[in-house]
Amino acid sequence: MALERLVLMLAVAALPACHRAGADAPGELVLARVNGAEISARQAPTRQALEKVIDRELLVQKALAAGLDRDPAVRQSVETARRQLLAQAWLERGAAAARSSPEEIRAFYAENPALFADRRIYGLRELAVSGPAGLTDVLRAQAAEAKDLDDVAAWLRLRDAKFSAAALTQPAEQLPLSYLPQLARMKEGEIAVFATPLGASVIQLVHAEDAPLTEQQAAPLIEQFLAGRRRLELAAAEVKRLREAATIEYVGEFKRSN
């Protein structure tokens, strides 16, 4: 992870000055100088951020002094990171122009009562079980006979199944949306089994507390969610459009397989 952070630092440092946050532009407020290199208020809006930017600048300066920017492997990683930053910046520019309307926010609020009007905070016990796709049905049958989650855990241990146990207290929005309809119907002590990408999640409801959100309270959360979904949709549409307009030629082994 340290190398990845260093590569990203060098990638930002390698961007043209016009694309880089700093104190180069007229009127920029300088907050600090690190061996002569200026750090602006735009780079570090808070004192805590300023200290992190200073640490980053020191590391970048040492990396550049050691010639790491000329190392072939680092140069390739820097170029890859630079291109990822530019691609992300292009997508963010398109997404920033689109905002959710009050009607969209109101509709999303109405369509998801378990997240808002009927929102609850759940106390849960969970067994995260690894296994094949058919495991879910087997566990559902076992959970239907169990009086407590410990019974299911004992059954799994007898079969040397791989699982982990945890106690959770989470609001509805931090749980998978697919869990919420069933959780909302459950009584304390009841057990449910949900399919997961790695196997299954066996959940026992310990307690639930009503914690509704009004539409006004939920609006910022909804806007954030819709903005994230919109970015994904715009990214997919933009990549599709660019692919259709581009000339893409596969060569070598990939040419034979496509």
C-alpha cells in the first residue's frame, strides 16, 4: 500500500501545472512552504489536512531526489495512475452537471420505506458461512429447526464448515437492501438465511429500534445515493459511446480470441 500511495503522489506531481492544485495561480493563499515548495489553501483546507499534505510533499521530494521518477517500473505505474486520474476527472465533469430533482428524491423516499419512513436500527447476530450456491437452501432448512443461532453454529462445526461469527448493531441503510423486507417482518429471536457472493449469511434478530427519517432528513442521503448511481450510469454510457466511435484493434493472442 505504501508503494501505491507513493506512485499516486508521483502521478499527481507529474501532472501539468494547470491540472495540479497548488499555489502557482495568482491570488492563491499559501499556507506553508516545504523546502521552498508552496502548499496552498486549496490543497489543504484544514490544519489536519495541511499536516498530511506536508508529509506527502516531503515523501515526494525524497522520491524525486532519489530518482524514483526515472525508475521504469515506477514510471509505468505513475503513467497508469495519471491516466486513471484523468479518466476519472472526465467522468466527474459530466456527472457534476446533473443533479437529482425534488421529484426524484421524493419518489426514492416513497419507494424505500425500510430505509426512511419505516427505518429501524437492528441488533443482529450473524454467521457468515463460506460454501457453494446450494448451501443457502440447506441452511434455511436447518435454521427453521434451530431455537438459537448457537444451534446453527454447532451444526456447522460438526460438518467442519468455514464460518465466522459477529454481533452487529446497524441502521437499515448499512445493510444490504435485499435483507430489509424480511428483517422488517422478523420478531426478536427469529433466524433468517440470505445468499451472499461467498456463500450465505445466517442472521438472528436480537432487537430492533424504530428510527424513522423524514423526507427532509433523508434528502441529503438520497441525493448522495442517486448521484453515485448516476455516475455509474453515465460512466457506462460514456464508455459505450466512445467505444462505438473509436477504432479498436486487437492484436496477437487477443486478436485470435476475439
